[in-house]
Amino acid sequence: MKTFMKLAKTSFIVLLVMTSMALMSFTTEGSPAGMAFALSNENSTLAWEGTKPGGAHYGVIDVVSGKIDTDGQQVTGGSFIIDMNSIICQDLASERMNSRLVGHLKSEDFFHTEAYPKAFFNITNVTPRQSEAEGFSANYMVTGNLTIRGNSNEISFPANITMDDRLVYAKTGQIELDRTKWNVNFQSKKIFSNLADRYIDDIMIVSLDLRFDRS
């Protein structure tokens, strides 16, 4: 009888330890305490477009690193970094004209990449919502601080976010940004009144297609 009681007590202690270990694992890796996901930069893109009277230019920029935090059900926070020196123009076939435009975009007239090689976005709030815009279905509104040329401004935009325990995938429609808020003022008719039709539109358009894998 004593042997049986001793075995039962030992079994109970082992079970208690195993349960505690399982709960600790669930807390650090399962949904109640959240999960972290790291940017897959080879599967992520940031597209841009700038317009002016009679024309437009467009291309891509590399999103080089980032993370997403979740509570197991939805995104709760995160951030990513953009390499402004990686900017590419995709609409100019002439190598000379393409190189000239990209060099100008990197100059102090625009993004001043020598002084500010990186741009940053930090998520501050993610709110569930449903919206349809030009065929784009969004299930969240994302708010955060975007830093370009050392200037930070809060922006909000709809996004379609899907996730499971392996990855988070986020896609946006067109996000309209007033470049003058980040001191990108070259040929802005808001800043300069004598440009006639030689201005560049203040609104620049970006869109995101990002994948984050389980850390």
C-alpha cells in the first residue's frame, strides 16, 4: 500500500511538472502571449508612383527588415525598415534617363539618401474593419508613424491581413502620402507659387505587399 501511495505521489508530481512546462510553453509561444514574425524581404515589395502634368514615374523600393507581433488572433504591433538607396524606376527604358531620374530621387531635392538612407514605419494601432475600394478588400485599418528624411508623421490606411501560426501576409491598396509633410518639397505647387505647369504632384502613391514568417 505504501509503495502504491509512493508511486501515486511520484506520478502526480511528474504530471504537475509536465503540466507546468506545457503552460509555460503555451504562454511564450502560443496565442495568449502572442507570436512574433520576421519580414521575408525576398517575398515583400513596396511599389511607388509619382505624377506630374502629362506623365508619371513608378517603381519599387526594398523593404529590408521588419517584424510583426500578434496575439494569436490579430496583429498588435510591428515595424519595418525601407532602404531608400534601393529605389528603382520601372517605366524608363533609356538607361541614361533612368539613371538620371533615380539619382535625382536620391538627391537632396527628394529623399536625400546620403543623409537619410533608411525610412521607417512603426505600427501604433490595428483596428478590425471591412471595406471595399476599387476591388481591394481590406479587413483592418493600420495606423502608425512613417519616418522619411528624419521627419515622422502619423498615417492610416486599410490593409488586407491574413495569418496563421506560420506566417502573416499583409497587402494594401494605394496609400496616398503628401510628400511635403516629410520635407520632400521639390517643385511642389503648395510650396512654390510660380511653377505654372512645371510642378510635380504633392501626392505620392505607395502600396505594400509584405510577408512575415514565424520567428
